[in-house]
Amino acid sequence: MPFAIVLTGVALPLSARSGDTAFATGSRVCAFRDAVGRSA
């Protein structure tokens, strides 16, 4: 699972071109990591 989190955290910002989109993507990644942490 940590590998998937890192992969997601790297791939999504690279695909996001605008700063606003990158920020929103970062927020979603953080929320995803929090959810994984609670479920683990």
C-alpha cells in the first residue's frame, strides 16, 4: 500500500498542469492517505 500511495502522489501532480489543479490533487492525495491510515 505505501508503494501505491507514493505512486499516486507522484503521478497525479505530474498529470496536473495548472497550480490550482495541482493543489486540488494534493488535497485529494492527502485525504486518500488519511483514509488509508485509518483503515490500516
